[in-house]
Amino acid sequence: MTNKLPRVSASEAIRALEKAGYFLVRQSGSHRIYKNAEGRRFTVPYHSGKELHPKILKSILRDADLTTEEFLELMK
């Protein structure tokens, strides 16, 4: 059974994804584009104080090639 996606802010998600080896490449308005050494890329809509919608977080995790379990482990 897969774990339910947590309700997290963009800042919390970014901290966890940076632990996974992703780094900020550029920013376009309120969207931050992250990339890893292999070239996998994803965009995080950054609005301080607001939580990411679960569908957005699911899309980010899919693009980053992370499972929910791996993401939850990085959140610790």
C-alpha cells in the first residue's frame, strides 16, 4: 500500500528534494526549476506560506523519479 502524500509547503518539499541531489537551476517568476546531475528536471511553484496541492506534489515526485516512501524518508 502506498502512503498518502503529506501536505507540505514548497519550502519543505524543496529541502527534501535538495537532499536527493537536486539543485536550483533558474527561477522564472514564482516557478523554480530544479535539476540533478543526470539532467532530470522539474518545476516547483513557489508561493511562500502556501501548501502544494497533492496533484502538484505527485507530479513533482514523478518528474524527480521518487516514490512517496522515498520522499517521506527525505522529509525526516
